[in-house]
Amino acid sequence: MRAQPQASHFIAGAWHEDCDGALIESRFPATGEVIAQVHAATPAVIDRALDTAHAAQADWAGLPPVERGRILHRAAEILRARNRDLSVLETLDTGKPLQETLVADAASGADALEYFAGFAATVTGQTIPLGRDMAYTMREPLGVCAGIGAWNYPIQIACWKAAPALAFGNAMVFKPSELTPLSALALAEILSEAGLPAGVFNVVQGRGEVGAALASDPRVAKVSLTGSVPTGRKVYGAAGAALKAVTMELGGKSPLIIFDDADLDDAVGAAMLANFYSSGQICSNGTRVFVQHAAKDAFLEKLAARTSKITLGDPLEEATQMGPLVSAPQLERVLSYIAQGVEQGARLVCGGTQVGAAGCFVQPTVFADVTDSMTIAREEIFGPVMAVLDFEGEAEVIARANATDYGLAAGVFTRDITRAHRVIAQLQAGTCWINAYNLTPVEMPFGGVKASGVGRENGHAALEHYTRVKSVYLGLGPVDAPY
Ligand code: NDP
């Protein structure tokens, strides 16, 4: 199986190669087979990408917004027309099952391009009456934005960053994760085919140091990172030192609270989606599942029955519901968390072991009787490991849910809608669901509070993060100077 791109980078509307950069191998996580090789960007490649983005940005911003939108719309159509090929590519690169990538990856990227394509031409300023004089405001693009992506939703992350950035007149240099270098290149090629002027969207490969070079370069006005909290601290620090704008979409350890009046079948389904979709490699996952005491036994019984039926296997088979983890180090990390769960006294309800010798497969795993102090209840695992915790009262569960440095997401299941709103209002999280979990339509802003992030992606909120306001005072009379 090969998924070799034409070259490592896409710069100035064309494929670009420089074999001096370190070799990066992309592997199919189900077998470990190498599917593509790319080279990390050398300083010369980074320079070229930033220069070309810088040179292209002003003309792009000068186009009527409706024309920018038309190009993004065309790109969305191409993405949809090639959804199957892009989904296979994403499955090969990430190991996520085709059943998921067919509906969740390029498709959600196309949603973002469509949404921001339409948004572009609606952006306006204000006029501010000041008596004899007046003022007005304009929304300006920031300039060149650096996008740095994680490996769990590579094309979606690239689109969630590129679509608003480009719609509002910015240019972008995007660096995908070294583990999943391929689909961002496919996106760059599609944008170019849709008519995007050369240099407006560029992709460079590389490890952290390439991201770091982008984050600190004076040609970059804004840095948007999707990644872990430790990386977020470094990138935010580098960008902050140069007073650049940032969006930080970071990790989480989100609570999913299930009251005993909830529809238990729905709650179980949501808890499974919140822990097992994409083999649990989702930042907003509800990995601390708090179940009210009276519902605990029934919840666990239904959960164990449904979890034991999950089909794990070849992610390229459409019937497969769960694929491998993204890499061997990630597998080791997840297995070590499972071992800590057992050592610290959590009750293993199902799963818990690696599957097969080849590939990075681990069983969907549920721990019950988890306490707040256990490592599996405190640290982001990024694997299919659900921790079920008991609770009795509303105030108690809110306090425990908030007792974390993270604040990305939260969910509540109850039939009492008053309680649902009351509880959600007190949870320290940026993205919340009531009687649902992990649905992230592009219309809804997405992002975290506390250590989980800064800024928002998607929705109208994205305008704030990819434009700045210019205020213009218009003097309409003589200048009243006291000199
Ligand atoms: P990492 O933080 O390891 O990496 C994220 C990206 O940053 C990668 O492209 C990485 O490059 C790059 N990078 C690493 N070090 C630096 C640096 N010093 N300066 C600039 N860039 C750097 O995250 P993962 O890729 O492992 O992704 C998993 C994490 O992402 C989880 O914590 C998850 O919660 C979070 N995430 C958050 C989301 C959100 O929207 N809130 C969504 C998805 C994931 P390389 O990989 O090549 O080393």
C-alpha cells in the first residue's frame, strides 16, 4: 500500500521538494507498513513558504470577499467529490476506520470551507455617529497565519484553520503532524485546483522544530495550534513573546455527567462515542463519566454488553467500528495508563489488553469504581479508555467535574431540562452538550477554557480570531487646536 505524495511540501501553488530535510516515514497503523516518505522542511523551505505567503496575502485580501468565497466553495465541492479517496488516505495515515473517515473527516472539512465561503462576503464594520464627526470600523485580515496540526483529525484540523483564515483574507503556512503528513497536501492541491492564487495556502512538513520556527517568525501574525497542553505552553510562549495573536486548541479530561433520570440507552451510546470513536483519540472526549449512584449498575451492564460487541479490526473494511491507535508509542502510552488503572485499584469491566502482535490495536476498555485521585481520572490518555466514577448529589458532581486544570468540554444527561441548564452553567468548559456528546458542527464555536485553550474555532466566533478591527475617525469640521 502506497500513498506517496508527489513531493513533501506544497508552496506557491506547486509541489516542492528538498531532500536535505530529515526523513519522515508515514506508517499505516494497522500493519506498521510504510505508506509514504516525506522530508522535514529545512530553514530554506520554511523561508520560501513564509515569503511566498507574505507576498500573496495582500492581493488575496484585495479580492472582493464574494470571489474569495467562490474559490473556497469550489474547493468544498472538490473535497466532497473526492471524499472516498481522501477518506482512504486519512484511514491509511491515521488508522481510523473508513466507517468514520467517510463521514467525519474530509466531509467536516468541506463543511468548514462552505460555511466560511458564505461568511466571507457578510463581514462588515460599524459606523459610529460622533455628533459633527463620525467614526467607522473595518475588519482587516491579520496577514500570514501559521497553522500547526495534531494527528487525530488531520484534514479537518487543516480545514478548520484554513477556511476562516482564507475567507477573511489571510494567507496560511500549515504544518501537519509528522505522524500524518498526507491529507494537508491533498487539501493544498485541491485549493489550488479550485483557483486559490499561488502562495495563499502552503504546506510544509516537519517535527516540532518546524512548528517552533513558524511560531516565532516575524512574518507570521498569528499562530493557530491544535495539540497537547505542553506543546501549547511552548507555542503560546513563543508567539506571546512576539505579541502575535493565537488560537490554542489543546487537550482535555472532560466530564460527562449522567443523572439517574437520564435515558440510559442514550447515555450509554453517548459515553461510548465520547470514549471509543477514533479509538478514543479525540481532544473533547468525555473521559470522566460520572454516573449517579442509583443508575450505576444498569449503566455498567448496558455499557459492557454494547462495548463487547464493538468490531475491532482492519480499518479499511467498512464494517470495522474501531481501528488501531495512531502509532506504537501511543499504544505503549495507552497500555501504561491501563496498567496504572489496575494498579491503583480501579475495577476493569471490559477490555484492557492489546490485540494482535502487528499493528497498534487495543481493546475498548472500561474501568468502574474510579476515584478522582487515580491517574486515569486525572491525565489525558488519548485512547479508548473510559473511567466511570460514582456520584450522589448535584453540587458534589459539579465540584468534582471542575477539579481539573483542563476545561475543554463537558456533557450532561438528564430528562430534567432545568437541572441540565443549571449544571452546564456551572461547569468550567468551553464546549458543552446536553443529552448529546461530541457533536461539533461548524456553525457552533469550539474551544476550551483553563489549560485547554485560548480562542475559538468555527462559528461566528472565528471572525474575532482571524481579523482585527481598524477604527477610523472622520473629522468633518475645522480642527479645534488650542495652540
Ligand atoms: P502535540 O502537542 O505533540 O503536537 C501538535 C503539533 O505541534 C504537531 O504538529 C507537532 O509536531 C507540533 N509541535 C510539537 N512541538 C512543537 C513546538 N515546540 N513548537 C511548535 N509546534 C510543535 O500533539 P499531538 O499531535 O500528539 O496531538 C494530540 C494532542 O492534541 C492531545 O493532547 C489532544 O487533546 C490535542 N488536540 C486538541 C484538539 C482541540 O481542538 N482542542 C483537537 C485534537 C487534538 P510533531 O507532531 O511533528 O512533533
